[in-house]
Amino acid sequence: MANVELHPEKAAILFAALGDPTRLSLLTALSDGRERSIASLSVGTVLTRQAVTKHLHVLEQAGLVRSTKVGRESHYSFQPNRIGEMRAYLDSVSRQWDDALERLRAFVER
């Protein structure tokens, strides 16, 4: 789990990137740790390579994938550290809600 506190604005970028079913599917495909080309990520979808590329760029901007040039192709790989940061952010928000609900319960029971 990441120890770095994730600012809400940066968290929003990550969650927005994952909020699209196509991008979530691409990230799932890459989550096995293997690098893949745009062509291989396009196989079995109705998306054009151009569309896949646009989705991968959004994921890359969010830091969820990394691209490397291999010859004339770009290969993409999953960057799991960002998921850890998202989990830490959600844990922090969950603790805040738990604290707020505990304060509400204590107030109501007075």
C-alpha cells in the first residue's frame, strides 16, 4: 500500500480514468504484468487501434500504465503503484466516514 497521501484532485483523475469500461478492460488485460502493443490490445474488440490508443493515453496520463517504444510500436504495461495509492485514499475516506458516524452515534445516544 502506498504511504503517499493522494490529493483529492489527483484521486479524481485516477478514478475518472477507471470510470470508463473500455479503459478498465484495457487495464485488466495489462494487469498480468506483461507488456502489450496497441495492436495486441485491439484484438478481439470492436475498437480501432486509434480508439485504443486514445484510451491508453488517458490511462498513461493518470499514471496507471507506462508506454515504451519497441521499434516502431508502443508497448504498454500496468503500473500497480497507482492502485495502491487509490486504495490508501479510499481507506482514508472510509476512516473519516467511520469517525463521523461514531461522532453522530455518540451525539444521538446522549
